[in-house]
Amino acid sequence: MELIKQNMNLDFVGKMKIAFVASVVMIVVSILSIVVHGGLNYGIDFAGGTLVQIKFNAETPTEKIRSAFKPIGLENSIIQQVGPQEFVVRTHESSSDTKGLSGKIDDALTTAMGKGTFEIRRVEVVGPKVGKDLTNKAIWALVFSWIGMLVYIAFRFELRYALGGILALVHDTVITVGALSLLNKEFTLTIVAALLTIVGYSINDTIVIFDRIRENVRKNPRQPLGELINTSINQTLSRTILTSLTVLIVVVILFFLGGEVIHDFAFALIVGVIIGTYSSIFIAAQFVTVWERFRPAKKRKS
Amino acid sequence: MWKSLRMRTAITVIVCLVALFYLTPTLTSNLPPFWKENLPKETIHLGLDLQGGMHLVLEVDTEKAVESNAERLTNNLREAMMESRIRFKHIERTKGSSISLELPDSASQSAFERLIKEQYADLEQVGSEVVDGRHKVTLDIRSKRKDEIKKLAVEQSLETIRNRVDQFGISEPEIIPQAENRIIVQMPGVKDPGRAKNLIGRTALLEFKLVDEEHSLEEAIKGNIPEGDELLNEVRVDRQSGRRSTSPILLKSKTLLTGESLESATVQIGDRFGEPHVSLKFNSQGAADFERITGENIKKRLAIVLDGSVHSAPVIQERISGGNAQITGSFTMDEARDLAIVLRAGALPAPVNILEERTVGPSLGKDSIERGIWSILLGGIAVVVFMVVYYRLSGFVANLALLLNILLILGALAAFRATLTLPGIAGIVLVIGMAVDANVLIYERIREELRLGKTPRAAIEAGYAKAFLTIFDSNLTTLIAAFFLFGFGTGPIKGFAVTLSIGLVASMFTAVFVTRIVFDYFVWNRKLQTLSI
């Protein structure tokens, strides 16, 4: 079976301008969405707060939970249904005393609904101090991973390729974060893990194309770079799409089956895989041609 | 040629057997006795998010340790000056760890300076001024000593918490220091998280102090607390209703005896009401002190103070020898048991704050494992089917590699005693998607070479050779990302980075090395003329 017919030669480099405009639009929308939402919707990992996952024995309406929280002043927390009779409660309050909010929630629910009618399945409390630490660590991890790859690609290929690759990565990260922001999804530790995975995946894709360009440049040094890049993208196209498909299949499965904890992580991966594939084809390699226009490589062996 | 093929097959079989070998304890629980004695019996370690449990990050309030040290020094100094008849006024701990006092004349000033120099090397004079002919002096603990106190406070807290958790009866707890003043506590399978937190987090400072019956309590409540006294709350529990009430009580601040002098603390059931109480036994020094204190203060009230609140303040009827005492109060059995544990384990040198808590109930953990297994199975099946449809027989070879890959990941997890977390399972699922990438690269190359009219043998050779560099470069860059993920991540995310990295490395072996054996076998030995690819 073949998805991409052999000798297919789509003009990717010619569509560069459209792709660049599309990317710029996506990035602007992402940034606008973040600005309009007043920054990212930080989860408790970064903003600090308390998360409690509760499973009830019987069907329980959200209002009933909310009214049960009134005596402890948590009636304004976010209450989200995540499964049959299962809810996640989030609040940006945290308390460092040993009983903590989870204890209070436990007591309040017991008072309102009776003992044994529910089960507290998960509690996460992050104090503001830790939140700040984690935020810094997350930003550094992302930036260092970019730099790490920049160095490696510059070493294995050329600097302009490295710059193109990193540009694509930043592009992927911004758009994925933008998509999360558009849907008002929470930005948590697992999302950062997803972003780093996307970074790893997208660069993987890009390198495959770079590798082919490098090979073709050696074979036909006189051919214009634009043509070479276009050929290389076409030659690797079926692989790019195939691999993206297999990865997409598994992340979609994770999205539907992985459960509450994995849900948003899988969502970020779905967006990231699609954008990462797109950027490998339309951004990373094509950046090299743009670079070439402004700063032509000094010597190309003839 | 045959030889190298055999060698390669042998290597593959050995690697797989080793992985299976490490996995055996995970797969079966009834190992033969000889295995249990000599061979690895570690099973794949499940993270707290999968088996349920509690993860706490505690911060030791080291400033408080320095402050309470200063408080102690202030009391010591007061007594030492009274003993050596140095005149002074208003000695008190002021802000943080500084101590201030007033000296009326130069004679007392020089005597005071001598005393500090000879007996209080930890203190240094940081300020002195003359106000209305009186000398005001400010002392502070030397900064080097402060650092020592802080470090010691963290070490002691670590030790104390370890003792408490051990006595609480949790299997395989982990208590790890982190950064300067943080402690991570991991307790798998905790059933009552609230109780566990309370047990770990309470300071449990037990003190015996005399009740001040000479001064007026009313005056003290108004704010005129006599020098050397303190106002605390006494907790009373009504036996009938079980309601707790507090009332103020004036104590002399001097601590006569602390929990450090205890030898043991046990729960006992009272004869009259069948209520649990905690019975204390002092060590020999503590018993002697207790006997002296009770002897000297007959008919006075001795308060038992726990973490700053008075539990009871009985009147001393007679000199008590033998070194036994008890703390009563309407405890439940659990409360009494936990109190006995914390008293045995000792007080924390400083209060601890909970910075981060993550608790997962066992039922959620079970759900997560089930979902994880389903995701792996379905993801695996989908990819396997896809590969066969797309690459026909060669697809089967890639699938073989995929199966081996999963086997190797699990084997490596067991061998390295890594922890499998829910994101770790997600990592395995992702690897399933990404591991076939190597085969896709190779197969697409082989197809290209075949289109150029090469024989299967030549096409395979060229395909593997050309694809290898690409696979190497692309996997290595992904590994770089995984490396930063590992460095940054907390528990569960680290697990994701681990499975992803192991999976990528394993895929270099299974997808490149192992599949080549199969192809070479068919092309070399079976003289295959057409490839099903």
C-alpha cells in the first residue's frame, strides 16, 4: 500500500508564502488568545492551590456539591465533572496547616451528604512557593531543551539548519500553548511534559528532512537550494505522514482512554503532533531558503 | 556470513532473555526458593499515582529553630546573671534571634561582658547605646552558629519524621531531604491521609511548666504579663458532650522538663472510664529531675504543655519518684496512639509547613492501571494492524520489533528499579507510536531503492545504511528533550522521561538491529527474490 504516489512532486517551496502567512496568523491568534484570557490559565502546579477529586456513590448534581462547600467558603471553586458521579474541585487557595483544605472538604461533604456516600480519590495541594519554583523550572527546561538541540543540530548540520529547526520548535510550542489557551484548558506540569515531548517529536521529524537535504546537496551540489529542499521534502513525505499517523493514532487513543490525568496531556500532544508535522514540512527547511536569500552560503562546492 | 547471522541472533536472544529474567518476579509471584535467595526479586515499582499513596513536600521553618534557640539562651542568660548577681533589667528576646537587656551601671556592664565572653561564645554583641544613663545592649547569635542550628534542625527533623513514619507502620516509605530545608515524604498505601499528615507535621514539643498562681490572671489577660511569665490556653474536653473549650492560664515561662527526657510513651486504658491516655516514662536523668521538681513544688500546679497548649495542670500532691507521669484528656484511641508515637519519636526542632501534597486513593490508582493497560493494548493493536496493512509481510517484522521493544522497556524498568507512573505508561504508548518510525524510515528507503531497480539484497543493504544515520540523529535529538524532561520533572513526569528514553534506545536495537537479522536471513539463506514490503 502506498499513501504517497512515487514521483509525486508537490511544490512546497512555492507555497512557502502561504504557509508563512498561515503560521503568522496562528501565532498571532495564539498570543491574542493568551492576552485576552489575561495570561495562561495556570493550574495549581504553577499558581498554587488545591485540587480534590471526589467520586460519589450516587448521582450528585454540581449545585449540591457547591452548597455543601458554602460553610467552608469554597462555593466559588471550579467544580468539573470528569466521569459518572466523579468530580474534580479546584481552588486557588491552599493552606499549609496539616489538616488542610482536603480535610475541610471531607468534613463539609460528610456533614452535607453523610459518611460513606463519597470517596476522595485524589488530593493535590501546591503551596505558592512551590508553584513559583515549578514555573521557573518549567521555563528553564523548555529553553534549555531548545538550546541543547540547537547546539546538536548546528554540530551535525549547519547553523542555519539549526536556526530553522529551533524556529519551528518555538512555533510549535507557541501554537500548542495558544490552542490550549483558546479552549481555556489548564496549564499544568503534565502540559509542560507534553510540550517537551512535542519538541522532541517535532525535531525528530525535522531532522529526517534535513538529513535528506544534506544527502541531496552532496549528490547534486549545483542544483538550486530551493529545488533540492522541495525534492527532499517530497522524498520524505510518505515517511513524515506515516509516522505522524501512527503517533496520532496512539495519542488519540490516550485522549479517549487515558483518564482525567492524561486527558489534557493527550490533547496537547494531538495538537502538537499535527503542528509539528506541518512545521517540519513548511517552516524548518524552508527557513533555510529564506536565510539563503539574505545570507548566501559563501562557497558551494562546484 | 552465516556466522555473523548466528552471532546476531544469539545477541538478540540473550538480550531478550535478560529482559525476561528481570521481568520474571513481576510476572509471577510464586518464584522457586532458589530464585528468591540468589536472583533479582525486584518487581516493577509502581509510582504513588498507580498504587495509591501520599507524596508530601515539607519545609522546615529553620528561622523558628534559631528563634527558639535564642529564647532558650535568653532564659539561660537571665538565670546565669541572677546567679552571679549581675544587675540587669528587661531581658527579652526581641525580633528574630536578637536578645536585648538593660544594664544600670558600668560595674554590671563589665561583669556582663565577662560572662558573655566566658560562657556564651555563640552570642555576639551587635548594638549598645546609652539611654538616660542606662546601658541598652543587643545581642545576637553569631551567623555561623545560626547556620549550624538551621542545618541541625533539618537533620533532626528528617530523623524524627523518619522515626514517626516507621512507627506508624507504612511499608516502604521514602523520606528524602531536598534542597536546603525541604523534606520529601512518600508513603505508599496510606489509608488515612489526614491522620498521617497530622502525625508527621505536628511539632510535638512536650514541656512541663509551673502555673503562676502569685500574679493575677485578669491583669495578664489585659496585657500586663509579669516578667518571666507567659499566657497560654488550657484545652478542656467535656466528658459528656465531647466539646472542646479553651481557657487562658498563666504559666512561668521557664521550662522545667521537656519531652527529651522521656524514655518511652505508651497508650494505656484508664481504669475508671476506660479512656485511653498516654503514659510517660522518664529516663534516669529525667526521673531524677522530675522527683526534684515535684519535691520542690508540692501544692503547686504543674502544667503539661504540648505544642503551646496546656493539656492538664494538676496540683502536685507529693514528691513523685520512679519517673512516671501521664497525659490525660479525652483522646480517641487513634489520637492517643499517634501522640505516643510522636512523643517516642521526639519533637521536631522547628515547625514544618506542608508545601506540596499529592494524594491518590488506591481505587483511582487501580483505575489508572486499567486504563493504562487498555491504552497500551489498543494503541499497540492499532499500530500493528496499520503496519501489516501498509507493509504486508515486512510489517510483521516491524511488529516483532515493537513487541521486543515493549519487553525491553519493561525489563529495563525492573532492572534499573525505575518507577512506573501514569505518565510513564503514556510514555510507553507514545514509544509504540514512535518506535515504528525507525522501521518506516528503513522501509521507505528500501522501497525507494527497489524502485531504482536494485535487487532485494542490495536494496536492503542500502536502505538500512542510509536510514541508520537519520534514525540516529533524530532519536538522539529526542533523547536530548527527554534528558531535560528528566532533569526538570518531579516524580510522575520523571517516569515519563524514563520510559520514553528507554523506549528510544531500545528501538535503536529492536527496529534496526533485530529486523535486519530477519531480512538478512531471508535474503541470504532463503535467496528471496521479491520483498513483501
